[in-house]
Amino acid sequence: MQTPIPTLFMRGGTSRGPFFKESDLPADIATRDRVLLAVMGSPDRRQIDGLGGAHPLTSKVGIVRRSEVPGVDLDFLFAQLQPEKDTVDTTPNCGNMLAAVVPFALETGLVQPQGDTSTFRVLTLNTDMQCDITVRTPGGVVEYEGDARIDGVPGSSAPITINFLDTAGSVCSGLLPTGKVRDVIDGVEVTCIDNGMPLVIFRAADVGRTGYETVAELNADTELKARIERLRLACGHAMGLGDVSAKNYPKMTLIAPPRDGGSLSTRSFIPHVCHDAIGVLAAVTVATACVLEGSVTEGIAVVPEGDAKKVSVEHPTGEFSVELALDPANPQNVTRAALLRTARLLMRGEVMVPASVWKP
């Protein structure tokens, strides 16, 4: 006997995974987590007995419900699983999976279309962060085809606009959790920052690398990965996060001068595997560091003048543009962060889990 659970399998940005209505999963968290591990096939490097794609970017789950918070339409809980671990981490955000929340809610009747476009306010329960998400709904149905392109995803799709409302200090105590825009930790100059994702940003040159290495080269660089992990553990304590050895954050971001017309070149570790691109909220946080006077990006990043800035974050497979608005009275205060993503419904149906894991 197996237990069937309704699901939509969706791509959100450069990630993908199953989405569930909260009411279709166990209410008990420990049981829910066992179900999600069974759904994804973890722990197993290939995730051969589940839906996982043998990579952190394809080992993600979205859980959605109608919100009871005034002014908010939907609550979203993101779960990060790992191929070879039995962990279900609901602490960090995922801005890529976030892009699929409103399409999922429309497809499943949690919300109703509003016209040719539909905008809903979404609360990410992981970090108590709100954003407004706009999707195209001509004729009352979600439109997936369009001419919007994002690096890391082949082809084009309909645009999905995400306007973040309150990203500073998503997991940490504030935007700059150490109280400084620049620190020296474990002998390396770093900017510890959280504007949607806790990040440690440091110059590639300071660890003896160019910052233009390929993903494969960096993933094979065991010496560098050991050095970065030692730095990450030290920064975790400095950021008030305690022992982060078993946590997926802070992420680690190497930076170098741009070389493809963008604002900054990056290589992002999530946290132990080099990302083929860069996460949505990591890009927002890197872009924020670029506009903070005195950060480690100073002298490297190329940033336009004015209170409204478009920061192009280069990554191994392209670039990610973030629109930032600054407070004219306090240029260190970012008042708005907006970006463009896409999503697509890949499959609908039921995922089966052994009755020994959960039998309602």
C-alpha cells in the first residue's frame, strides 16, 4: 500500500520541485518531513527512489496555503532538502521557488484570477518576508509562454514580477548582522549581509583565485572549499547564527570585477556546492552590498548613479539584474528590490509515498 498526495511539479526560476497545499500534508512536522524525504528520495546521491534531481537546486519543495494575515493572500513555506542527507531545512528563503507560488495557487484554486494580470501578496513563512508577485492571467488562466528570458533556463516564458517589501534581516538580526559593513574574519576581508539571504561576500583574489573559474573547477578545488567552509563557520558565529555546520546558510560568494558588461562577477556556494547561476535572494543581497559604501565590493563593482539603480550580477551562466531603490535621505537604506523571474507547470498528479511513512 502507498499513500497518494496531490501535487504540482513546477519550475520556479532556475529551481524546480513539487508543490503541495498545506492541507494535503501531515500536520505533524516530524511526519511531514519524513513524507518530504520520501517524496524526494533522500538521502541518496541519485535520489533514484523519488522526485529529486540529484542536486540541491532540484531538491526543493513548496508548501502553500491561504493566509490569515491581514493584507496577505498566500503563505509560502519553502523546504530545502539535500540529495545525500536526511534533513528538511525550512529556515532559508528561496526566491526562485517563490516565483511558482502564485501560479500554483491559481492552478489549485487557492486564489482566483483578477484580469489580464493578477497580483497577490505572499508571505514567506521561513523568514516572515512579504512580497507582491504579478503573473499574466489572460482569459482567467495562467500564461506560461512569453518572451521573458532568464539566464540558467532555456527558451523564454511569460514574465513574473517579484517586488520584495521587507527583505533586510531575513534570518539574521538585521541587514548587517555584525554591525559593520566590512569585517576581517579568519584573515579575510568580508561583508556579512542579509537582505533576503544571509551571505558572506569576499574577494576571490583574497583566497588566491580569479573569481572567473568554472563551476566544475571550483567544485573540484578541495583546498578552496575547505578554506571557504572554515571561513563560513567563523562568520556564522560573527553573524549571530551560532554553529552553522549543519545549516544551509550563510551562503558564500566570491566576487571579482565584472567582465561581461555587468556590475560584478560572482561565484556562489550554496553553501558547499558552487551554484551554476545565483539564487534570487542571493542576487538581491549581493546587489545591496554593491550600493553600500565601504563593503568589500568597493573598487570592484560598477554601479550606476542615482537613487534608482539597476545592478547586474554576473554568474557562471549569465547575469541577474536587480532593481534597487535607495532612500534619498539615507543612501545606505534600500527601500525597494524588484526582479523578473519565470515559472512553468511541468506536471500535475499524485506523488506516492510508502504507507509505512504516512498512512492518514
